[in-house]
Amino acid sequence: MPISLESVFQMGFNFIDQVIVGYLGAGAVASVGLSNSIASIALLLYASAGVGAGVMVARAFGRKDMDEVSRIAMSGQVLSGILGLFTAIAFVALSHPILQLVGADPTLAENAKSYFQLYAVSTAPMILSAVTSAVFRSLDDSRTPMVITGSAVALNTVLGFILVLGFGPVPKFGVAGAGLATLISQSCRCLALVVLLYTSKKQLTWLWPVRGSKIIATGRQLVRLTAPIALSEVLWGTSTFIYTIVFTHLGTTALAASQISMSLENIFIVVSAGFGPAAVAVIGQSLGVGSVKAAKANAWQTIRFGLITAVVLGGLYAASGTLLSVLYPKVGREVLQLAFWGVILMAATQPVKVLSSVLGNGVLASGGDTRFVLIGNLAGTYAVGLPAAIGLGLLAPFGFFGVFAAKILEEVIKTTCFFVRFQTGRWYRNAVKEVKKKEREP
């Protein structure tokens, strides 16, 4: 599960949207879920710049090199902002053909179009927020992005209910209202993060990428480190999208049930997923000064806390399955029954999923071992998970439960790969070499 804390928070936004449109019926839930699955591919691609920027900022901050921190922050923000803008334009212009291409029937495509376009515009501020939040966390300030993102989720919730269902003089916008609420709340979040970064962190300065400066070289280094992470995130997002297509072929009932169970999961996994970015910050700072012993100690501590938290929250997630009829009162009994068993299956695998996230997006990434993270994701998802989903879900008579079994198998394979790599110690060697190289520089 190569998922960053920012991705989990974004899924929290998606969950709120799905709960609200659940009052409109199963078709509305399916529309929002399908739209989010498509847009998340581009979102994960560019938001991975936040992981790369976080790793580089943590190392520079460990050396107390604030000039380099400023260069990294600027490079990541400019890169993610430009790419996010182009993606938003492309998605809005091609929204209807894209929805039809993925197999949505005419009714589902028409219902999803308005939400998908508004959500697509939101990708630009989402991506810029991801990079800015990563910089905050690597500067030992996780509270500021947490508070701002939490406030944005609250704003999205209030606006969502008002715009989707109507309130007073505000008309009922339906599914489009959820997209508009997301756009407004994400834009406010992005503005607050950027402004506070450069006003609260006095050591940071905005640097223009002029010729002859070190900024261009920093940008190239960021791209090299981020490229494997970006590909991993895109492959994961693409696999999620392919799983959604498999569920779509199983019918609207299976699609709606899968989106409900997996969206609810993200509310409980958010705390555990935070251990990945935390590992990037503390381990990166240790490696920035060449302390391998401290890096290993921090890695094991993060793994232990992550697993303990995953067990506790996994239990709460399983218990939340009893509340599905309250959260989704109009989706139908069959959808609720399938969603309940989806929740139970995913709750049982929380420790494995969290360990995969902590190791892949945290420990290994902090040492710059991003290529192996890519290899592990390819092995788990594309060599095992997706073929099993197609075989068990579509070709064999297991349907909905066969696809979930394939997702569980995928996580087990990835976690095994990452843990074996962690035990070898090869994940931190390049980082140590980089420190020695900088020590030799005049």
C-alpha cells in the first residue's frame, strides 16, 4: 500500500463525499467512487513529489542547512503546482470520454460528469498541499498541516451537506454539490498551508529558479528521487482503478459496496498511515548527519507503534461495520450486506497494510531506496494481486469476495518484500554515501 499520509487525508475527503451523496442512493455513491478512482491516479503521481521533498528536507534539516531546505521546498511546490494545473485542464476537457472509456454506462457517466469535473479542478491545490505539508512535517511540525487539513475536512463536510441536499436559500445541487464543496475546501487548505509555511518558518525564503543558482540542480535531484515513488504511486492508483473496473463489471451493487467499505477504512487507517511520513522525518534527519544507529532505532520504534495502532484501529474499523445502515440509509440491503463483509475482511488485514505503508513509504523511502519500493509494489500488485482479482472475481464464481481475497494477497506479498529488504540494511547505504560526499565538499 504505497500510500502517504496526504493520500489518506484525501481519501477522508472522498469518504465524506460518499457518505453525503449516500442520501441520494447507490447510484450516487457509485458515481463519486468511480470519479475519485480515476482522478486519484494523477493525484498520486504528482503528490509523490511531497514524499521526495519530505525525504530531502529531512536530511537537509538534520544538517541545519536552511538554504537547501528553501530550495527543495520551492522546487517541489513549483513542479507539483504546474503539473497539477495541466492535469486539471485535461480532465475537465475530456471528462465524459474518460468516464465512458472506463466502462461506465450512459446513466452512470452522466451522473458522475459534474462531480468529476469539479473534483478534477481540485487536483491542483491538492497536489500543492501535499508538497507543502511534507515540508512542514520534515521540519518537525506535523501539527500545522494536521490542523489545517482537519479544518478543511470539517469545512468540506458542512459545505457538502448544504450543497448536496440544499439548505434554506441554497438550492439542492446533488452530486455536483459534493464536487463544489471539495473544490472550495481544498483551495482554502492550499492557501493556508502555503501562507503559513513562509510566514511561520522564518528561516525559509522563496527562491526564484534563475540560471546559475543551485535551484535547478536541486530540482533535478528531487525528480530523480521522486521518479520511482511517483511510478509506485501511479501503479498503485492504477491498480485501485482496475479493481474498481472489476467491481464495475460485477455490477452497481458490488461497486457501491466496495467503495463504501474501502472509503470507511481510510477513516481508521489515517492515524496508522501517519507513521510513514513520521519515519521519513526522524530517520531522514538521522541519516542526514550519518547516524545509522539512530536511524535503525527510529525505524524499529516506528514499526512497533504502527503495528500496535493498526491492531487497535482495525478492531474499531470492524465494529464500525454495524453502523453502515446508519451512515448509508438509502443504498439498499444487498449493498449493505456486501459492504459489511468487505469491512470485516479489510479490518483483519490492517496490521499487514500498515506495515507495508510504514516500510515502503517511510523507512525505505527515508534512505532513498525508492527503486526497491517500486519493485515490491510491482511484484505484489501486478504479478499477484490484479491477476488474482480478475481470475477469482470475474473468471471464477467468487465475485465480490474473490476480488477482496486478491487485495489481501497483494498486501501480504508487498509487506514481505519490504520487510526482507529492511532486514538487509541496503536501504540506507546510499544516504550514508551522500552524507560523506557532502562532508568532502568545500
